[in-house]
Amino acid sequence: MKPLTREEKKLLLDIAHSAISRAFRGDLTPPDISLLPPRLREKGASFVTLTKFGNLRGCIGSVEAHRPLAEDVHYNAIAAAFRDPRFPPLQPEEWPYVEVEVSVLSEPKILPYENFEDLVRKISPGMGLILEHPSGRATFLPQVWESIPDPVQFLVELARKAGLPPSVYEDPRTVVKYYTVDSFTYRDLED
């Protein structure tokens, strides 16, 4: 999939901002995708991350493409603002202090590995990871490497997020997938 243009990135940020602003008024209507560039009408997976004064305030997304990218950003923005179980719903008075980041995900690919040590050698900053097991599933965006730079700790925390022990990586039913993201805020688009 070709990279997003600066204009497409701005449109996605506008969609996320509009979704949250309108949701405060009870309007959850998605954008009319027929008016958008073709790339934003294609199926895509995204995460919307909200930060307030540099601290996480909400982050919700999709790891697999199942609806048009513009709609995915719209619904994930609303979910990040009002439905992230780690935070209370965003309040109107907080909104002016919140920065919105959109991350568009590449298609996840399976990362084959022999054992935990082999997996540790194969992962690196810049990779998003998905842990899938019959008992749980979790993902870390590549941005998580900034706060957990150690590969062993990264995998341990990913397992914990899925509600699983670190030994899950030795279970033959475990699947690890990786992906990359194109993430951006309005600040990234300034000249």
C-alpha cells in the first residue's frame, strides 16, 4: 500500500477531531466517504491515540483492515475519547488540551520463531507486535518502544497486556505478528 500524502494525513486528523467534537453533542455520524480521496475509502486499519500534557489519555484501534480507513479513524477516535476502559470518558473542558495522533497500520505478517530467545532476536524498535493465543490477544504499537526499549521487557509486558504469562511465547498455539505504522499529529504536518 502506498504511503499517505500530507493532504490525506491532514484529512484523517480532521476526521478524528471532527468525530470527537461532534460526539460531545451526541452526533456519531461517520464522514461521507464518497467525498474523500480513493486511498481513504480503501479498507484500512488505524489507531487513534489521545495525549494530554504528554500523558496517554486514550488509545483505541484496529489491527486488521475491515472497513474504509476514514471510517476506521472516525470510530476509533470516538472510542479512544469515550470508551477506553483505562480512562474516564473525555470531558469537553479537557478537549482543548488533547493532542490527537493517528496511526495507519500496515497489514500484519506472521513472525515465525523457534523459541523465546529467537523471538527476542527478531524483534526491534519500529515494529508493532500482535500476540495471539486462544486465551488472549494484545498489541503494542511501535510507539511503545519509546517507554519499553528492552525487547525482553517489551514481550513480557505484551503478554501481561493480553492477560497471559511470559511463558505463552513457548506455547505452540501462540502466534506473533508484526506490522509497521505511519503515525502523525498536526504538529508533524507543520512546515
